[in-house]
Amino acid sequence: MRTLFRTGKLIVGWKKASRLVKEGKCKLLIVSSTLRRDLLDSITKAAESAGIPVYKYPGSGWDLGAYMGKPFMVSTIAVLDLGESKLAEALASRRDSPVA
């Protein structure tokens, strides 16, 4: 994911990410484990209906912010461009595999 953060185009924040998901403009949605349940349900429903994969980061918003190199909490990231990241192949193989 570091390559994604370094080379991709990302939008941070629930409001902006929610708008981009509803417009179908992002390729991937990343949410932290500490995102409020009502906000999580709202944005994941919108992402599923738009066919956008959702990655649930196992750490807190503080952990995700630190992982990105930001000095603040990050609860939601909309990925507009994957950059040089290999996540496109990983997401494609994940979609093709049966859900357990």
C-alpha cells in the first residue's frame, strides 16, 4: 500500500470520499476500523452499488493517518488513481475468487 500512497491519487476524508463514491469516480475505497458504524454502512452501501471495492483497514484512523505519513486521523480514503501500485491485479483476483 505504500506504493499506492506514494504514486496514486488519493482523496482523504469521509465527505469528499462519499461524494466521489456516489458519483462513481473512484477505483477503491479504504476505510479505517474506527469509522462510525452509520457512516461506514452508508459509504459501503454506496460503494457496493457503484461496483467499487472497499478495503477495511484493520487499524484505527490514527494508525491509517500515520501509515500515510499524515499527522492526523484518517478514516476514509477514496483512491482515484492506483499509480504504480499492483493493487489492481490483487483486487481483480479477489473479485474472481468465491466469497467464503
